[in-house]
Amino acid sequence: MKVDRRSFLGLGLGAVAGIAVSPVGLKLTDDSSIWTQNWPWTPVPADGEVIYESSVCSLCPGSCGISVRKIENRPVKIEGRENYPVNNGGACLHGIAGLQYLYDPARVKTPLKKNGDKFEEISWDDAIALVAGKLADLRKSGSPEKFAAILDKEQGSVSGLFKRLFKTFGSPNFYTMPSFESYLEATAAAIHGEGKTIGFDLENADFVLSFGAGIIEGWGSPVNCFQANASRKERRAKLYQIEPNLSNTAANADKWVPIKPGTQADLALGICAVILKNNLFDSNATMNFKGGFNKFAAMLQKDYTPSKTAEITGVKAADIEKIAGLFAKAKKPVAVFGKGRGDGAQSLKELAAVHTLNCLVGNINKKGGVFVKSKNKYLEFPDESMDSIADAGFAKPKAGRYMNQLVEKINSSSKSVVEALFVYNANPCYSLHDTKSVKQALGKIPFIVSFSSFLDETAKEADIILPSHTFIERIEDVPSGAGLAKTVVGLTKPVASPVFNTKNPGDTVILIAKALKGSIAQSFEWESYNECLEGVTARIWDSLSEDGYAVISKGAPIEPAAVNLSFLSGNPPTVQAQGDFGLTLIPIDNMRLINAGAYVSPFAIKTVSDKVLKGKNIVVEINPLTAKGLKNGGFAIITTPIGTARVVVNFNEGLMPGVIGMVEGLGHTFENKYVSNKGVNVNDLIGPVIESGSGLDAAFGIKAKISKA
Amino acid sequence: MDSALIPEGAKRCSFPKFAIGIVIVGAVLLWGVFAMGLIWWKGLNQTNMNDYYGFALWIWADLAVIAVGGGAFFTGLLRYIFNIDELKNIINFAVIIGFICYSSALLILAIDIGQPLRGWFIFWHANVHSMLTEVAFCLSAYFAVLTIEFIPNILENRQANKVPFFRHLAHNMHGIMAVFAATGAFLSFFHQGSLGGVAGVLFGRPFAYREGLLIWPWTFFLFTWSAAAFGPCFTLLITKITETITGKKLVKDNVVNLLAKISGWMITIYIIAKIIDTIYWATVTAPSLGFNISHFYTNNGFYGYWILITEILVCGLVPGIILIMKSTRENPTLRLIAFILGVIGICLNRWVMVLQVMAVPVMSFDTWALYFPSWQEIATTILPVAYGIILISVTYRYLPVFPQEAELNAVEPAAETE
Amino acid sequence: MKQENNKEHKFGMVIDLDKCTGCGSCMVSCMSENNVPFKEDESNKKDSITWMRVYKLTNGKSFPDTETAYLPRPCMHCAGKGGHGHSPCVSVCPATATEYGHDTGIVSQIYTRCFGCRYCMGACPYHARYFNWWDPKWPEGMENYLSPNVSPRMRGVVEKCSFCYHRYQAARDKAYHEGRNDIEENEFQTACTTACPAGAIVFGDLNNPAHKVHQIVKPDPHPDKWNRHVVGKSRNPKVFRLLERLGTNPKIYYLSEREWIRRKGDNYLDGEWDKIKNHHGSSSHG
Amino acid sequence: MFPFNFEWAWDVGHAIFFGGFWYAISIMGAGMAYCILKAALDTMNDN
């Protein structure tokens, strides 16, 4: 057959028609849609039996009970644990997002050793041997005190093991990062004497006078505070919030009292003055005051009259008198301190002044008041065995009282006063003021060991990283604190088997101690951290292992608390902001971000407002009255005595004129595209200001200027 | 070179010249195809659309081409149902323009949806309460009608016409074209209307929401009417452009003026209805939902009252009046201005009914959302324009599109016509 | 749909804005419960998938009279005009990919049927619907925490809050296995409700007078006498719904003692609010 | 779209919508079928 044009055309048309009526087309159409419904790159989570395991979250000092939903041993969801004495079913966003830490591919997956600028993987055995070798050399050289540690907290058995290692090694240089608990103890020490801490019975108080305490910003034990705050509505309890910015707490409060930054101590003393002048105090309580009550009263009437206080603080004299009256006349008033989360820089004058209000109205150790408790001593370690080096070294004075003095000491001496440093659960290169000088100090330390699970700013400075399990993979006792009225010890349990080649930090410490041999090893005669934990918590172990927690105390303590006002009666000077620019830059705490310890999860940063973080730019808040020449939403440069930063400006009427608010918790600089390299770390812009007398870094902010970029 | 394909007695430019033109426009087309490929491969993240602008440039382009493509159904309706015989001289071209518009609209929809391979679910799992379902059904069916209307013209190509079957097919299709045209008008009424309904039924969006008749909001009728009114403007504008480019008169003035006059009356009536609708919406519908008209036109960087004035008065009332008055209509410059204004007006109306709807905040604490398309969106929106130019060039060159061309451009002294 | 038995639920929520702290727990709990993906930059809130989004409201006054509050916004699960189930989104979906459950009042989304036309997003005045502009991607290893109860969505489809429908299914299955006809109030609670540390969210069956949500909201059994499209209006003067006047009939109610917050719930012409603020919420029996 | 689709409902909405649709499709189909058949017949008659 000759294929001419016509038959070709006919054949072609016939073929098209044939395919069109055949089921091929339909089949392909159907198949392609089924394919789109099952794209191989869209994950299909495996199904299986569901179980729930309870544990305790240790991301922050809140110590909430959690319930972990697991599918065939695979944790898929964290929720608050019902009826847990701290959080009763509630949970915060960071805890709920906890699994993102567990599976984070940016974790330190195995021990690392720094070689030049890079980290190399090494085995656990080699890493422990290397660390022990370095430490043994240091000890042999005769200066064991040049071994220092930075931890997040003093409490708990893991901290106990670190402390034990340092004592038996012969070093007094054990430091903790500033935390709300440390401020509570310092406040209690200043007024009630050593060995005590403070809890606030917020859920029963009927008038809460908060001096900037971010009760719903993550202050204290966050979920517990959320619940106490929410119950105000039914209880008809009042909250007055005193701070320069309209925080969430201020917005949620019955009244926001704007105040000039850094003058909360003065206002507290001014209110004390009114209470004393108007005889509104509880005379039964004040009868037993020591340390010059009369001198204190006289000082107040001289320096803190309402008009003088008004001038210092910017709060109207009439308002001061009114607040004093409301506070003193309330049935169950409580004054709370600790600006923001309470873990940033604080001045002891402020803490003590606010707490004095509690003492004056006699709410100490009363329901709905303030509980002055003994420090939680549920741990019983066996006696250490100390050799002569340990005895001699441990008796030497600490290089500095607090972290910032240690940093200053290292930077000011030509040869480092610290030769070896352990860092656990702390990120001083990020969360201390003036991070540049902190990094400089760490740079001078020849040997740094980090126990971090993540390659954070401080771990990056380390020579060895001995990665720890996350709180989802490890067992640990977690004592409550952070101003919680009751005292609860919870048990964190390994609800997931370790995802990477990490260890429980307790085990790591025991291994190092054993490798150091001699009396140190003798002090660590446990097979494992598990055995140690069971031993040192023997008194409450049954309860811990069965219920997952043990309640140490609840309700108001029975013993009376002595009050001594000698710290305040001389009216120590109020800390001033560093520098002489016209504006004041203050850090703002935001519940959706984390500023200490861990860093924020991808989920949590997703919730952050575009009025806080826009792309890679941090957004600062400023009252439009102060923002002359700036454009709302435009770029600006902030300059402080210690740094500059490019920021986006957001006009916010909820900020006192003259103040710039910058959120804490952004500006991380490690490798994690979801949460890092976004915005500015406010600690790069604020330098420490040491309060005379207490030695605390009390920089509430810093003087700054802002100009159009 | 290709002279065997060129209609008898018609003069066309040389093939190389034609080819160069096609290649230039083809490059633009390829740019659009490349963008289209990117979007299909990587997904809609290639656009600047977002969760506030789920409907954006493409949906506007879609609505706009369908509106201006309305010339096809309306001219067909006038020609075949109302038997206005003169319009046979422009109906082919109106059909081709309609074909281009509707095929473009379908292509744009295929790019616009997030799951193009599942696009047929709109038919399979049809929700008959959705205006978009009505659009899809009527649009596809009407596209089939347009194809049917276009086929005879293709078969009239000199070579195709030599095939007896094709010749007979073309003849037979001409014979019952009125049936197809009626079906097309029926389908067009519903899909043009339902496109209007797409915005009008959004009772969550007070800017778009309109009350109406039974299940149809007033925008349903306004869209149908406006497509019929402004569609011929577009047909005539493209005719004028084609005439300018080819340097030939292709359609007699009496035909143009007739269609222009009908369009003028349609526009004027539409604008009166639109004004009434706008006033009712601004004073009754929106306020009953808590909105002052000022809410929709202030506090943002783009959408102001200017848009209302431009759409209704400058690009609505003005072309309407120009086209209904004999003196102005028969002035070629004014007539052309009216066509251009009319086309701008209808496109602006579709823009407002898509993009401004998305831009206006509804919750009292929400903010205006403004948007600028990505290059991929722009390229894929220009793609149909390039495609249209190529298709018009090819059909003009090879098909007897304009029955009056030979008469108006007689090479030799005119042979007897009629 | 006639009420043939008392098993017809109308799940809804009331959120106490005086208790809400804006902490974000509900948002994260929702994301983690429902396998919501995340990407490198989520600061453009116009393309950030947050089934539960928390808005910040301000009273617009200048210092020091400024006040702010937070408003969590899940899907409103609108019942549409007259409460017949023609939600703004359901009525426009061309492919029946989103449906109104007449037995639950839950507006579902069928991801495998949605072909991504986004008409529903345009129809929703609450911006409760989100489009998967990108393929969902989890960092290596993180897909291990995904829950099998909710399928991860593919690129190109719309998703939104489902009122944790999988939890309802699980509760119903459990009740069925235990030979019970119906579920208890506490057996079906959404992930945001259980996560809220302030207890600001109350979830339950608006048709069931024994449920707390019903007791707080006191939904009016009759249509609003001033707007026949509005049904189920709260008879509690402190309770309001978002954009109630549009007739969308949301099943999310909000509670606040603060008048300026209640006013933010809807749009009012000049003077309108002052006329109705005192009997707002009690119109039918005012 | 078809009676065997599970979204199909025998209600007024479906009757009107699909009635109209299938009506239009039928006319078009029948019209084209007529034209093609007649053209085929005409072609055969030509020979």
C-alpha cells in the first residue's frame, strides 16, 4: 500500500481517535493523580500501638511534668502531665516542641575534639582519656584551683556530681549562671540569712504587686505562673504590674504602672515609706525586725518621700500612695521581684527592697504570701575522700564571686587564672552581658570541655565536646525552684533511647572521675549514674520511681523567718545604666523565645511575631514620640557604649518614651538555619554593671542612641 | 514558499519576513513556557502569591481574557440567532479571538492550581454549589463550542478544502452553526455569570459580596452583561490592530460601526446597572455588615477611590457614550479611544473583583495586604499574549478569516462582487 | 438534616481572652499534633502555616493608656448562613474537598482530593486556611516525630485546623469498643485546648447543655431577630464571635470582660457599637 | 459528575446543574455527529 498524504492523515487521525476512546488516557490520568496523592518525598509516618510515658521537662527551671505519647517506642508528642503538682496538665510551647531538640540533626552526635578551627569526631574512650590526662597534668602542676566549671544551677544530682568532682579535685571555682533561683537565695540571704530560698504563693494571693516580674513571660515556673495568673479571674485577685514596657503581663494585669527603667528599687522603697508613714504595716511582724528598723524607716522618710520617689521613678506621687494603700490593705498581698524572667541581671537593692514590702505587710510564711523555706536538701551524697591536693586547692578563694567577676578576672590578668574549664547546660558566650568579653575570656582558657548536646556559641569555643543526652533520653532528678511555693522533685526518664552517640552527663562525670584515679575515683564508686541517682535520692527514691515525683513541701512553712534590714538601711546606691546617650535600651523577655540554656526550637520561632523578627532582622520597639526621624517598619542603627546593631523599628505606644525595647533570645550564631542567624543578641549591646555591695551584674539596660540606617 | 497554503487572491508578506516575526514572538512564548515549566516542576512557591493572595495575577488574567473573549459568543449570538447578517464579516475573527482567549484561560487555570494532575477532580468530584464548578463545566464546554465554530474556518484553508470530506464537513457545520451558537450563548451566559458569582457569593468578603436573585448574586448578571458589552470592543480593537499591522482594511466600516453601536448600548446599559449596584452595595449591603465604603478605598498605598472613578466613569460611561452617539462613533480616532478605554475598563473591573477583594482586611485587627507578582507570574501571563499573536498571524496568513478582505484589497481592478 | 437522635454534635470552643497570655502553647501543640511543617523563614506570616494563629490586638490608644490582648484564631468551623452547613469555604470548594460534618459541626479538609485552587482561602475572612506553597520538608531525622494519626500534606493543597478530628475518631472508636453510644466531654479535646497552660480554651459540644462550653456560651436556639442569617448567638453578654454580622456562624466564641476587645470582634459603623454594646449577645431575648 | 460518583445526589441542585450540562454536551455531540456523518455521506455521494 502506498502511503500518500491522505492515507497518512487518515491513519494519524485514526490513531488519535483510537487512543482517545481507549482506556489508556483515563488510566494515565487516574494514575497520575494517585501518584500526586502518594508522592514518595512526602513522609508517611509509621503507625503502631500508642503508649504514654510520664517524665519531667528540664528545659527551664520550671520543672513541669510531661506526658510523652509514643508510637511503637517512637515519641511523637509531648504534652503536660495531668495532676502533676507543678503544672497540672499544662505545658509551654518549648516543652511541647521538645522532640525537635531530640531529633535535631544539628545536635552534637558524638564526642568531638577541636583540631585547629574544626571539630573532629573521637571515641568516648579517647575523649575521656584526653580530658582526664589534661586534668591530671593540671593537678600535678600544683594548681588544681585553676580548674573551673560553669553550670546552669547548683541543684540536682548532676550538679552535685560536678561539685563533688571539683571538691575532690581541689578547686573552689565552681560557678553557676545567674538564675532566678540564685537571686532568690541571694535575696533570702540578704534579709533572712543563709541557706534559705523564697517561694511565692501566687495562686492564693489576692493582690500581686509585680515589679516587672514577667509572670506570663516565663518568670518563675512558667506554666504554674500561667495557671495562677489565669485563676485570678475567678478569684477576683488583682495584679499591678510595674515596668517601663507594656509586656504581656502588664497587658493582662489590672493595672500597668509605667516606670523609668532601673528605678523599681526606688519605687519599692517609696511604697515602703508610705506604708510606714501611714502606719499600714503589720506591727506584729515588724516587731522582730533586726538590722536597724528605725534607721531604715528614717532613711525612707528622708530619701523616699512620695514626691522624691515620683521624681526618680516617673510614677505619680498620688499613684504611689494609692498603690501602697491597696497593697497594705489587701488580705493576701504579695510583692514579687525579678524583672522579666528573673534570670537576667538583677540588683540586690531592688530584690531586697521589693521583698521588704512583703516583710512589712507580714505576709511571710502565710497562705497567699511569700514562703521563706530552707534550701531543698533531698540529696545525700556519701562523704568525699579528699587528698592533700584537694584539701589545699579547695580551701583557696574563688577567682571571682560570680560569673562576671570571673570573666573580668581572666580578661584583666595576663596569664589566665583558669587553665581548664567545664561547661554544662550553660551558654555564657550567648547569655551573659557583653558577649564579646566573655568570648575573649574563654579564648584565654587553654582547655575547655563542653557537655552540650548542641554546638552552641560556647560549645564552639570548646576543645572537647562530650555530648549529653537531651532530657528526653536521660534519667535525672529535677528539683523545682524558681519561686514555686511548693517544693517538688521530679524524675526525668529516658522515654526515648539515645538518638546519637551521647551520654548522660552524670555518667560522663563519673567516667572522668574514675579516669583521674586516686581519691577522686574513690569518691565516685558508682557503676553508673543510675546507681548514683538511686543512692543519693534514697530518701525519696520510691516516690520518685513510682509516681515520677516527690513533694518535699507544700503549704506555708511553719518556722518563722527572721528579718534583717541592715542591707537596705544604709540606702545603697541604685545602679545606673552605663553610658551617656539619650535613650535607654532594655531587654524584653518574650515567652516564645529562650534566652538562657537551650535555644529556641523551629516550632517556637515559627510562633514569633513579625513585630519581633522579620526575615533576618530583629525588630525593636520604640514609642513614636521618641522615634523622631525614624520610619515605622524602617531600618535603624542602635549604638550603645559597647556595640552597634542594625535593626528594624516598630512604633509601639506600649513603651515608655525614651526607652528602646529589644527582645532577648535572638541572634544566635551557630549552624542551624531554622533558629540561628536571625536578629541580634541583645547581650552583644549591653555590658555588665556591677552593683557595689552585692557584686551582682545589675545592668537593667544600657544608654543608647538610635538613628535611621 | 508557502503560497499554496495562502488563501486565493490574498496578498501576504514574504515567508522569511513572516518567519522572523514568529520567531521573535516565539521567543517571548518560550520565556513564558519556561516559567510555566518552572511552576509545574517546583510548585507555586515560584509565585509571589501567599495565603492572603490565593487568587492573584493569573485569576485576574483569566477573568480578563474570558471577559474580552466574550465578543465571540455575543457576536455569534447576534449573527446566528438574531440573524444580523453583516456580522458574518467579522464572526470568524471573533471566534478566533474567543478561541485564543478561552484556550489561554484554560492554560492559566492549569498553571494556577496547586495540583495540576488532579485538575480533573473539579469535574469528577464536582460540588454543584460552587461557582467555580459552574465556571469549569461551562468554560470547558464552551471551549468545545468555540472549537466547533473554529473548525469550518480551518477547513476553508485552500489545501484542506480540497479534501471533499473536509469541504462537506465545513459546509454541514455552517449549516447548523446556529445550534452551536445557541448552545455557546447558553454556556457563556452561565460561565461568564458564574465567574461574576465567584466573587459575589463570598459572604465572608464584604467587598465582593452582593445580594442577588435566587442563588445568583448581582455580579453574576453584571459579569455576563459586561462580557457581552465589552467583548466586541476587544474584537474590534484587535481587528484594528491587525489592520494596522497588515496595512490593509479587512472589515468594512459599516460592520465595525454596527458592532460598535451595539457594544455602545450594551456598555451604557451595563454601566447604569453597575452604578446602581455600586450604590446599593455601598449604602445598603456593606453597611449592613458594618462597613463604610471608605473602609475599602482608604488606608492603603494603592486602592483608592480613583479606581472606582476610572472603572465606572472614565472606562465605562465615556466609551459607552462615544459608541452610542453616531458622530463620535463614526470618528475613527474617538471610536478607537472608546475601544481602548472599554477594554481597560473591563480588565480593571476584573482586577478589582479579584485582587482588591483579597487586599481588603475584613477582621477589624487585620491589615491591608498588597502584592506584586513574581517574574514567573508575569511571564506566564504574557505567554497567552504571545500565543495569541502567533495564532492570529498564522490564521490570518493561511485561512480566509476576513470575507471582505479580497473586496477591500483587490489587487487588480475589482472583479464583480456579489 | 433533622435531629433524629441526640448524637448530633456541634463541637465548638470558647476562648477566654482575659486568661490568654499569648504564650504560643496552643500554636506549637497544634503544629506538633498535626504534623505541620516548618521552613527556614517563618516570619512572613502570610505564607506561614499556623492552623492556630494568635493575633495581638491593641486598643489603639497612646501611652500610657495603651492596652493589648491576644486572640487565638483556629478555624472557625463556620456553619454558614442560617447554620445550614454552607460555610464560606465549603460552599465554594469546586471539588467537594472540604465538607461540613452535620454530625459534628466540623469542617473537614480532604487533602488528597484538594487540587489547590485556593478559592476557599479567598472565601475565608479569617485567613484560617493555608496553602502548601512548598513541599513539606523535615530536617533529616526529624520526620521521626511525625504522628501517624494525621497524614502530612503534599505540596499544592490547602490545609487548616480540623478540630483534631483524629482525636474525635479515636474517642468514638474507644466508646464503640466499650459499648457506649456516645463519647464523654473529656474524651475529645483538641490539642490546643489541652495544651493551654492558662486554661483559656474550653472545648465541647455546643448542643449539649451539660458541657461547659454550652454553659458559658448559652447559644441562642433561635435565629438572631435582627439578622436572620445569624444563629447560635451567645446569650452571655461577655461572649462574642468574630465577624458575626457576616452570617458565617463560627463555632469559636470569645469571652472577655473588656469592652474594647469585644468591639474588635466585628466591624461597626459610627455609633453602632454604643447602641448595641450593652445588650450585645442577648439580642433575641433582650 | 456521574451517577456512580459518590458525591452524586438525586437532588434539585444536581438535577439542574448536570441536567443543563449534559443537555449542552448532548446537543454538541449530536450536532457534530450529524455533521460528520452527513459529510461522510456527502463525500460518498460525490463519487
